[in-house]
Amino acid sequence: MTIYKDELDQVLAETSTKNKTVIIAIINKAYVEGDKSMFNLFLDCFWLGDDSRALRDHLLIVAVDQTSHERCKFLQLHCYKFETDGADFEGEKLYMSVEFIKMMWRRTLLLGDVLKRGYNFIFTHSNCCRSISAKVADLTTVIHDWKRFKRSSSNKTLMFEWSRHTACENSWRQ
């Protein structure tokens, strides 16, 4: 019987590879809401990618609020409820706002804790957009392009052109 020092220690042990590596994604309510949420798009990539399905076994979802934690548990993923010491990280935090910076510092402290426990991590992060809705729009375009590319890859003479990611670009003009 293994004795863990706390819940984070247990979930890291359950999620990691043999060499103690985990893939970490940090989410909140803003990432899990909607018909086609940012979180759903992210998880779809494990299904659609080449030889990426097994990586999901090593994916640790760090939820910073109750809504995102419940969604993670419902999907039967490896979940960790990150206690934020009373800080409200539930809703969308616009890139570089005071709330966003507070959230990033707390995240950095958590990642440091993971390293102190002897684990390696791959951290997923896409902050080229100012808002989540812009991220979702551009990531949806990427997934559609990927599907078109996979269908066309058997035809070697076809020239494939990727779509522009204009939603992220335009999010900065608002």
C-alpha cells in the first residue's frame, strides 16, 4: 500500500509516466462552459492527433474552481482541485489584467511544487489571444483545417493552405 502525503501527490503518481512526467492543463469555469468549449476542443486533439490517444492517460487537469472540477470528474479524467486560498479564478480573466496576473503567479507556484516533488511536466498554454472566445474560434479553425489536411494527405499533388487565425488577432483590437 502506497502512502501519499496529500491529494496532489496521489494524482501525480496515478497520472505520470514511468519517468514521472505528466501533461498538465489548468482550467476554470470559462474553459468548460458552452456547446463547444475550449476544454472540449483541447480534449478532441487527443482523439484527432496522430498517435496521441495514449497521452490522455498522462493528462492531469488542474481545476481552479468547482465547476471545472466537476466537469473533469464527469469526463473521468485525472483531476486535481487546486485550492486558490480564497482568490476567485472562476470566470474568464482577460490576458494581462490584474486578475490574470494573479492567476498566473498561483499557477507558477503550483508548477514549482510539482517540480519539487520530483516530477517533470509538459504544460499546455495558449495565450496568444485576449479572450477565450477568440481562442475557441481559432482552435476550431485549426481542427477543421487538420481534418481537411488528413483527408487530403493521400493526394500528394494537392496544395494545402491553412486558414488564418484572425479571431486572436482581432481580439487585441477590441
